[in-house]
Amino acid sequence: GVHVAEKEAKRDYQEVYNAIATKIRDEDEYDNYIGYGPVLVRLAWHSSGTFDRNDNSGGSFGGTYRFKKEMNDPSNKGLQNAFDFLRPIHEQFPWISSGDLYTLGGVTAVQEMMGPKIPWRSGRVDQPENTVPDNGRLPDASQGASYVRNLFDRLGFGDRETVALIGAHALGKTHYENSGYEGPWGPSPNVFTNDFFVNLLNAHWTLNTNKKGVKQWDNDQGHMMLPTDMALVKDPKYRKLVEEYAKDQDVFFRDFSKAFAKLLENNIKFPDQNKPHYFKTLDEQDL
Ligand code: HEM
Ligand SMILES: Nc1cccc2nccn12
């Protein structure tokens, strides 16, 4: 059922943001100098993407990623790096819930990679191990447009929100050891841009079977796309949105911010007094 967030505690959440942001800036060598930003965004997404609007189960509230059943979901392979990154932050701020920390980690990462401001509310409360949702709720990358549309409908998203959210694939890379896909990076793996959409439309893509026997699209610049990525230019309704975001990064930023905030808050009711935080970046604080 829907969870009610607890009333916001008298805490300095900007301080937690700054600790995460400073650690992202300091530990820049991770994953061949991509850094921790992208994998933190993926943890926030995967800890929220278990939501099912049909029975109001799953979502970020309970912080259930911390339990082995969810951590060991094959879809979550590689996210232990983000979990290990956040452990000292959680030790420094033991009062923050796991759900608040995992979602705040993704918000901090997007903003520190020069992405849009993401409004964030506190109040998620850790739930016990017997509330962990079943594995298999996160999307399978080998599928096509109708699969993507159905999966994001289950999460409560329409086409515009779906295409905007998948634009996060401008970040980071795919790793053989995690998903069986391998992608040399896109043009800006640790800067949040609309490159994913520009790349999708402008590059010349070839479908290959990679050395793990997995089908993926490769281009002559050494970039890759998942089958679900390519579905966004094959489906005429999705394609219109890809073209819109490729043309206007500001519209992409606006739509991504709204959809990402909604993703991180699915299945949670927040008291009116829990106002959304718009955190300042380290640069904006001259830190
Ligand atoms: C159809 C929906 C989606 C599918 C099938 C999908 C699948 C994948 C796969 C297979 C990887 C590679 C993981 C690895 O090998 O390390 C990946 C990486 C990533 N995904 Fe998605 N994803 C989807 C939607 C999203 C959304 C909605 C977001 C965030 C809003 C997101 C953010 C990321 C990020 C940031 C990475 C890079 C992680 C890293 O560099 O370690 N993805 N995704
Ligand atoms: N960086 C990245 C992560 C996941 C999927 C994807 N497709 C193209 C690029 N990309």
C-alpha cells in the first residue's frame, strides 16, 4: 500500500548533499575516471523502479535495496559499488533513512554532473526484510518498444516521461560483468546532457552480437545502444520525443527533472510540511 512519509526531521540535508558531492568529486578514478555519478543515479532509479501501481507495492520508501534478496537481483549487478560508496556517508549521518540516502545520492549525482535541479523530499522510513519486493520488476534491455511502454506504464509513466528518464543513458557505460552489454562511453559519460538523443538520431548503428553472445547496437565512434534504447527511435511516438529532446536540451532537462522526482517518490504520500528541497551545487556554494 501507499506509504506516508514521516514529518521532516530538523536536519541539515544540504550537509548530506555536500558530503556526497565532495566524495564524488574526490573519488574521480572509479570506472576508468567516469566517477561514481552514473552508478549513484542508477541506484536511485533501481531502488525506486520496483514500484507497481497495480497494487502499490515496491518503490523507494523502505530502502529495501539494502537486503540481499534485492541487492542480488541480477538487474542490480554492479550497484554494490554505489552502496559501498554511500556506506561512510550513512555512518557520518546515521539519522538518515536508507531510502532517503539512496534517492538523495541520485539527486546529488545528477546536479553535480551539471544536470537539472531535482526537487527532493525527505521522510522515507526503513522497512523490514519481509517487505522486499520480488526480483524481476526492473526492465530487461533486450526488449522492444511495446515492452518498454508496458513497463513504464506499470511505473505510472507516459511516453514523454519514459523517453526523458531513459535520457539518463547519456551517463556512464554498460559493463560485460554486470549486464552482458559492453559500451565504450558516450561522448560525455559524467556530464548530464541530451547527448543520448543526439547520438541515437545522428550516428550510424549496426546490430552486433557481442562476445558475451548478447545483441547490442554499435556505431563507428565506439558508442553503443541497448535494444531498448534503439526502440525509442523505431517507435514513431517515442521517436517524436527523441527528436524534441535532441533539439532542445532545456526541454529535456525540464521533463527529466519532473519525471525523476516522480520516480523517486512513487508510492509515497508526503505531509505538506515536508517541502521539496532544491539543493545548491558545490559550485553554487563556492565549495
Ligand atoms: C528500458 C529501461 C532501461 C533499461 C532496459 C536499462 C538498462 C540498463 C543497462 C543494461 C545498463 C548497464 C548496466 C551495467 O552493465 O553496468 C544500464 C546502465 C545505466 N542506466 Fe539504465 N536502463 C533503463 C532505464 C534507465 C533509467 C530510467 C535510468 C535513470 C533515470 C537509467 C540510468 C542508468 C545509468 C546512469 C546507467 C550507467 C550506470 C553505470 O555507468 O554504472 N537507466 N541501464
Ligand atoms: N551509457 C549508457 C548506459 C546504459 C545504456 C546506454 N545506452 C547508450 C549508452 N548507455
